[in-house]
Amino acid sequence: MSVIKTVLFENYLSLQDAARDRGWLRWRPLRKLSGSMYRRLRCGEELTMTCRGLAWTLDADDPYFTRSLVIEGTHEPYETEYFLGLLLPGMTVVDVGAHVGWYTLLAAQRVGPAGRVIAFEPEPANYARLERNVAASGYRHVITVPKAVAERTRALTLFRDPGNSGGHSIADCGNTRPAFTVEAVALDEYFGPEPPPVHVIKIDVEGAECLAWRGMQRVLQRNPDLVLMMEFSPQALSQAGSSPEELWRMYCDAGFKPFRLHGETQRLLPVEFDELLHLCERGDRHTNLFLSRHQEPQP
């Protein structure tokens, strides 16, 4: 039975590739049907696929990132395109909370061999897939670091999200999630007293954003033109022991202006704190912000 299911799943993945190429999955009913088939047919611990010219090894049981790549052929499409539009050959990009390398590898494509991408990912299974995906890409200008990013070098307890390989957090959310210990480092300690130019930083750390921000003060000061893309989740921040107000003050005290991305027009819009809270309350409980000390960062 398992052999039959494996063959069916492989055929399903081939059909998915053809359907995406022909644009059929733009139709919502077909996407829903495809998602239902994926849930029923997926098997094994890992699957491999090609997306955006790159070979990926993925967690077959992940219902978010893997499902997004299989069915949509992309992940966070609006944010991805705007993020990539900020990058130029030769730039240095830091990916904090790299997961299996979506932003890492697409950034590496864009900045080219004259640039550099540094990816931090503390969870062992995610890190192993990140390394495999980087190795498969052949990119030698990507540096992977098996650590979390926090306010200083120390051991950090994370709580595993069994339903989302990208949802591991410093908060157990009262759900008795399995705990594991990882090494953490501050970006200021990683780069040393004379940090190099850093052009773009992406941070997605499930509520630990305040910890990461405290540990990157020298990087922020030495890079006045730095642009950041950061997840903003009031719920995750509160569960992790900080608050959305605290993170917002950190942005403002460092001279950054927060912008939210209007996906359909691919425009960044200035956003105020109360407006941001309202958007998170009525939407997905989180959003991605772009931060700049200047006017709207242009791709």
C-alpha cells in the first residue's frame, strides 16, 4: 500500500508542475482540490522538488511552507518579490530565522557571487535541510550558521511547533510543546567590533524579535541605509515575554520608519501603530513590515 501511495504522490507532484506551468492553479477551485489531494497523498518524511530554478529538500508533513511551494509554486509571493527587488549584485544580506532557505537562496541568486548571504537557523532538522538546499544550489557565497539570534551569546530554550516547521518559538504558549536547547548569538558579537556593510536583513523569529534587535545595535548604527523586513506578530511577541509596543519603540528609537506592503499594487504604505494592531487583529494575526530610515525603500 505504501508503494502505491508513493507512486501516486510522485505522479501528483508531476501534475502539479504541469498545472502551475499552464496557469491552471490561478483558479481557486483547482487550488482547493490540489490542497485536498496533497493532504491525502503526501507520504514520507521528505520530498524533493524544483522551484524557481532551485532544488529543494522539504519536510513533507509541513502544512504551510511545503504546501505553499507544491500548490502555489511560491511562498509569501508579494513579500518575496518586493524583498528581491531591494537587492543588487554585490550586496550583503542577513537572513535571521532562515528555515530551509527560501529567502536565503533567492537572495543569493540576486546578489550573485560578488555578494554574500548569511543565514541563521537554530532548529536541527530545518538547518540540515537548509544546508542540503544550499549545497544543491552550488552557491559558495552563502554562509549558514546553526544558531538562533538573540541579545547575547547564550543557550536558548525553544519550543517545537509540531504542526509547523517554521513555527518553533521561545514561547511554549501553554501547550506543553516539546522543548529543546540551541545556541544563540548576537549579531553584534557575530560580526565583531567593526561590522561590515550590511544592506538588507530579514528577521522572522516567532516573537523573539526584541531579543534579536537588542543584540544588533552596532550593526544598526554602522549601516544607516539598512533596510529590514521583519515579521510583526502582537500575539507572538506577548507570548514570548515582550510586547508589540516595545518592538515598535525600538524601531522608532533607532530612527526607522515602518511600512506595510500592499500586495496587489506592490507599494509600501507608511503605517501607524494603532493601524498596525488593527490590521493584525482582523487578519492573520501577523504581518511583514519593511523598515527604513529614509523614505519608502524602492525595489
